Amino acid sequence: DKFIGRGVSYCATCDAHFCKGKDVGVIAYGKEAEEDAKFLSETCQTVKYFPLYDFDPETFDGIENIEIINDKPLGFIGEKKADKIVCGSGEYDAFSTFIIRDSIAADKLVPGLKTDGAHVTVDLQMKTNINGLFACGDIAGKPYQYIKAAGQGNVAALSAVSYLANQNKGE
């Protein structure tokens, strides 16, 4: 928590531009992180990839600047920001580290919620299939971009206000 936004990120597509030409780390909890590592390899000098799942080492064949590190990250070290990834058998320098992991499925958080894969199904007003429940941003589907989330958040907020106003009128 101490280093979130200060050398630790959960979104490669959001923050890769801050790391152009730098050495970064990817702590990968699942296969989805492979695409993030490939994306980062196009911008960053090197990508230290820490697979914490059943990983196929041939995944990055031909990508010279991705280094696979089979060591378990335990934490971070840094003064004002996370500068090193601390592992069981050593420390690794990283300008920034991306933690890529799955989250709890939305339909497990809200029983009966309609999903399409890992994403909540919404209409253009960000309404879900549950009356009075709205969803927006990453949970509503790709692309995972803050500008999309902000726009959808605005629509969801206006839809929620309208819903609540109609509830007060007895509709």
C-alpha cells in the first residue's frame, strides 16, 4: 500500500508511458500478465517477469528484453518510491513494478449479477440486470483506460441520480 502510485502500479496500459526506456518489473499472478509484459517490452528497456503461476517459458521467445525471474517477490524497498523488488533470494532494481492479478469475479460479489466472462454486462446507461445497480470502468469491459472509466462513471452517476429521483416519486 505504501508504494501504490509511487513505483507500484496495477495497470500497464495506464502507466507504461511513465517508464519509457526504464527497467521495470511485472509480478504476474496469471496468464493475462503475459500481454502486459509484451506491451511493456515495446516501451521499456527491460522487463523483469516474475511468474507466480504455471508459466510456459517459451511464451517470450524472440523478445530479448523480457527476463524471466523464477523467484517469489516478498515486498519493495525505496525511500520516496519503490526502487527494488525484494525476493526470497535477492533484490532486483525496477523503476516501476506492475502487479498483474485477477480479482474476485463480479458475479461472486453480487449473486445473480449478469456477466460476460470477467466483465459485468451493462447497457449504455451503465445499468446492470439488477434494478438500482450500475457498473462502469474496468469491471464493465475493455479497454482498461482511465478516460473510458471516467466517462462511464459520469454516465453511471447520472443514471443513479435519475433512478433515485424516480424512487422518491414512487415510480
